[in-house]
Amino acid sequence: MGMRYIEGGVCAAAGFSASGVHCGIRKNRTKKDLALIVSSTRAAAAACYTTNLVKGAPLVVTAQNLADGHAQAVVCNSGNANTCNANGIEIATGMCRLVEQATGIAASDVVVASTGVIGQAMTLAPFETGIPAAAAALAPGGGEAAAEAIMTTDTVKKELAVEFTVGGKVCRMGGIAKGSGMIHPNMATMLVFITTDAAICPAMLQKALSADVPDSFNMISIDGDTSTNDMVTVLANGQAGNEEITGEGADYDAFCEALAAVTRPLCRAIAKDGEGATKLLECTVTGAADTAAAKAVAKSVICSSLFKAAMFGADANWGRVLCAIGYSGAAVDVNAVDVAFESAAGTIAVCKNGAGLGFSEEKAKEILLESEIRVCIALHQGEAEATAWGCDLTYDYVKINGDYRT
Amino acid sequence: MGMRYIEGGVCAAAGFSASGVHCGIRKNRTKKDLALIVSSTRAAAAACYTTNLVKGAPLVVTAQNLADGHAQAVVCNSGNANTCNANGIEIATGMCRLVEQATGIAASDVVVASTGVIGQAMTLAPFETGIPAAAAALAPGGGEAAAEAIMTTDTVKKELAVEFTVGGKVCRMGGIAKGSGMIHPNMATMLVFITTDAAICPAMLQKALSADVPDSFNMISIDGDTSTNDMVTVLANGQAGNEEITGEGADYDAFCEALAAVTRPLCRAIAKDGEGATKLLECTVTGAADTAAAKAVAKSVICSSLFKAAMFGADANWGRVLCAIGYSGAAVDVNAVDVAFESAAGTIAVCKNGAGLGFSEEKAKEILLESEIRVCIALHQGEAEATAWGCDLTYDYVKINGDYRT
């Protein structure tokens, strides 16, 4: 009855196959740069997009294609964002047309995405051979290759899947993500593709996704830069055979719970693999007057360059946490704030009622040398809570971004 | 008649003396950590403070002391921010009392400031000998020592002065600044102390300062972190003998012009000496629909970690500029945006109408290897303009902030 994590990613759900190939967008031939995900039947589809006014051409085309609430394939390249290119729309629609030619799926049922450098000239040429090759390689075991093909500066592929029950039917949901840099989602996210065999109508699917994103992907920040190409999509092909979810209720709740079970670990995986990161940072805020305040405080701390650099150095410089709370914009009573640091090595309280506590620097160092750090903030003003995820600021972030294009 | 830059800083104006000494807040005995600035007569005084809800105790005491629009001395220590300390107010009022004992200036006429680590225990002991020593060292030539004593991770002292004319009388105005990290002013600034011998009433002095700050210090960002201890104050002792400025008009305009001539170079100096910085970045936005949009765009670009890292690497990655424009919150027509990079080595256009231009990477590299870089953004939507200042993101920023407290 309950939910459980299972092997796999975007191919965990019935009826989905995928592939990842090298088509030549990236110079390094050993790096896959084109992913294709296909459902054997047309699926309900939902998406959230970046709020950046500069939008990659693929997002514009995807939004058009999803206007009818359905899709059947996802095509995504890495190595070039297809953003700020004069011929961007032409390229993105061309990619959809090539998917139609190679698979028979209507071009208007294709989710198209690109990630990589902005404003780099691009042609359709690599796709003319690459998309047929990706179509030929489609397989139920191809999810991992697809997860690899959407990576840019990511160091690990990000995929997972769950099994859950809706109306007595066993359903599966899985997802893959590309994170790393230019990550500060705002009403949208980096690239995340989720597939499920649960049956759910497009409106409820969009509702579930739109409800999940503010608490999941929008609570991550790697570097404060909201990408032009952020997008998360879900395809639900209904092949699990449950009665279609068309309204709220137990089935919808089960679906939302499964969605959260897929998105939260992807958030942590994206944050942990932020560009140059050595540590996952999680900020939990409790006792806030309302959710907006809790989120503002959590996000402000996670975004602070000074806090991030202190965590890199395993320095319990809690004054920077207080500072970030103070400029978060939330109406916090700064004289009621408690702060503690927590990790696998233990917990240490460093600030109570807005003032410093005597604490063992040695113990604090031991806690902060772990690879997953939680900063716990208690505001003592109400009952609202929020969690945000980020990573430390390191030499390697500077190195990677000081010369990303070469 | 005109305005000209002259030697000196806070002692350039008639009647001001200053000193900088080591009193023991900082462990390194060769680093000055206590500054004192005194006017021989009581002066009109104005200030702007940080909007961070977490405020250093000295700001609270200074705001009380300036409530009557007058002050006669500034005392400032570096090495400890006196923020988030249970006894912070006690320390700050104690510093004022010690100034009164050492100089005869009423404690309620003292501007008190602290800068350094937040939440570090502090006692009055170092000041009990330090403030008398600073008072004994007061001299018309002590401005430079005061500028040194307020430095934290700053690598160069920041001071300058101008001579200008009000109502036929020659006046002088000078200032010193402390910048470096946790710099993202918002309705206030880092520590800046300005002195002048012009006669101006407290209300017009505050008006002039409040009008200047939104275009000067509030347009700097080193790292996006709004400090708890930001403050800028101006003391005007009237010793130049001009007729007191009590309303708008030519005299007020001349005063504002002089103020801008002092604040703008201090802004550039603070940005150029940002923590770990190797380059001053200046972002000029023209053709905006309104000033708010121009400022939002300029500030967004200057704050982007990705843009800052690209400038460190002398990489003409203009897509990151477009990205930051897109998430600035301003209603920009992204298809009308032009971008160029400029420095002492020349100018290069890299983006027109929101799309990339072919350009020489070699020439771009040459331009971006200079130490002062201007990114010029034309929005083609109106007549409004803005300028913001920042610095590159470097290995040294991470190094300095990975272990600031030790």
C-alpha cells in the first residue's frame, strides 16, 4: 500500500523508454549531449518554467506544445542553451520536427529543452543525425543514459523513482535532473523531467506540479542566478490503469505524495552537486509567523555568499546567519532567534535570543567538516516552517565560472 | 568658483582633527583599530543606516545621539562589530562616555560605530586606555590614521576631499570609507564618515544625504550581503563662514554637487577594494523606461555571481549579463537590449537586439584583462539611466571568507 523507492529514473514507469547519445553539440565525444524520452502512448503533461524574462527558445516552443495538456516525448540537448540566438525558435521547432520524423510522434507533442552556454551560435546539423540515432537507441533501460546526456557541469547524474498506489493500482514515478550552476529557481526550476504511469488529467497534473514546486525546486539556490532555461515537466501516460484522477481526494493526495517523494531528493541532489560544491547545506526554519516569512528566511540564509563561504571553511560564523535573517525582508523579531548547526557528527547551539552562546569551537568544527550540514533556525513567532537547500561557495565555483566557455 | 579635488580626507575641512590608534580589539598590534574624529565646534549632523533588522548596537546609540540633528565627534573601532552581543548597548554608550571624559564633548554628541566580526564577546577595557590615547593623538593631520583604523579586510585606505564654493565662501568636504565584504547597501551604506566646514542646517543636511545615497552607496554590491552595521554620517560645522543653507537653491545645489563628488569616488574605491577583488566592475544602464528599472538592471548584473566570476576570468560571457537583466524584476524588452564591454583597452559590442554579435574573442580578452571594466547596457525603452559598482568574484573572496574569524 505504502510508497517505496525503486530502481531507475524516467523509465521506471510503464510505457516509457529513453536514450542518451553524443550528437556533436559538445566537442568531447565521450560526453553524451542528447537525451530522448518517449511514452508509448500520448500522456497528460504539465510544466513550470523560469520567470526570467530572457527565456530559452525551447521553453517558448514547449509552452506552445503543452497548451493542449498533452505530450508524448522529451528531447533535450546539453552544451548549448539555445538562448539569445536569432534562429532559436527555428532550431527548437526543428528539433521537434526531427523527433516526429524519427519516431512518428507529432512534433506538437514534443517537450524540447536545451542547456549549456547562452548566446552561442547553433545549427540543426548535429540533430539531423543525432535525433535518429537517439530514436534508434530508445530502450526501457535507457533512463540512465538520458540522465547523463542532460548533464553540463554536474558531476553526478541525478535520477530516482518511486512506486506508489492510486485507487488500488500500483503506479510508478521517476525523474531525472540537471543542476549545477545558474540555479536560483523562481516559480520554476532547472531541468527536471518526471514520468509516471499514473492516470491523471492534465489540469490536476498541472495543479499537483504547481503546488509542489514552491516547496521543492523553488527552495534551492546554488548561486542566486535564475537561469533562462529552467523547466520542470511531468508526463503521465496512465498505463498503470488506475481510474484517472480528475479532482481532489485520496488519489490526488497519493499522487502528490509520490511527486514530493521524487522532487525532494532531486532538490537535495541538485544542491549537493552545485558547481564547485563540497557540501550540501540545508536550512530549516521553524516557528515563523507565516510560510512566506519562513521561506524568505531559509532562502536568504542559503543564498548568502558569506554564509556559504564560512561553511566551506567549516567556520561556525553564526553572525552571518543572523545577518542574512535580518535582511531577508521577513518581519522577524531578531531578539528571539535561536540558531544551531547540525550534521552526522552532532548538534551545537550557537545563538539564543539573538545573542551568542559560549560553545566549543572544536566540536563546531567537527560538525561542520561533514558533507551535509543543517542550519536550524527557530524564530519563536508562530507555527510556520520551511526548508531550503544550497551548497558551499568554493574555489572550484570560481574556477568553473571564471572560464566556463572554454 | 568651480569644485576641485584637494589633498586629505576627514580633516580637509576647517576645524576637524582626527586620529587612529591601536587599542587592542585587534590582536595584531601593527593594525590600528580605533578612529576618532572631532570638530572644534558642534556640527549639524545627518546619517543613513542599514535596513537590516539585525542592527549593530552602535547604530542604535548613534540614532539616539543624532535625534537633535547635531554631533561633534565620531568614534569607531574595527575588529568587532558589537552586534548580537547581549551587552552591546552598554559598550556603545560606554564608548561615548569615554569620549566625553577624554575630550569634553558631550556623550550625546558622539557618533559611535563598530565594524568587524558579528557576535563576538566584547568589553570596554580596550577603550578605557584607547580612547584617551586617541584623544591625545588628535591632530589636523590625523585623517589618514583614522582612515586606516576603520579598515577590516580592506587592502587600501579610502579617503578624499573636495573644495567648493557656497555663497562666495570657499568650503571643503572630505570623507573616509571602510568597505570590503558584507557590502550590499540598502537605504544606507557601509561605514562612511564625511566632514565639511560648510554651514547647513540639520534638516537640509539630512535631505542632501538621503538624496545622494540611493545613487551612490546603494548602487554598490560586493557580495549581496547587506551588513548589520552599515552607516554613513556627515558632520557640517559651518566654520567656512558661508550663510547657513536652510532651503533649496544654488547654495544647496552646490553642496549636493560637492557631496556627490565625495561619495562617487568612495563608491568606486569601495567596489574596487571588495574582498578578494582584482577588478572594479561598473555597470551603466541607459535607455530605461524609468530610474527604478535602470537601477534594478544595473544592480542585478553587478550582483550576479556568474557575471562576476566571468569577469575574474576575463571571459566575455555576455549571456550571463542577459540572464541577470532577465531576472532583475524590471519590465525589460529583452529583444531590444544591446551590450558592450569597455575598458582602457577599448570597447567591444557583444550583443545587439538581445542576440549575439560576431566579435573578436582576442580583443574581448584584451579589454577584460584590464583592472577597471565597464559593462554598458542600452535598453532602448526610454531616457532613464543608472550606474552600479561591484567587483569580480575570485579565489581570494572564498579564501578570506572561508575562515574570516581566525
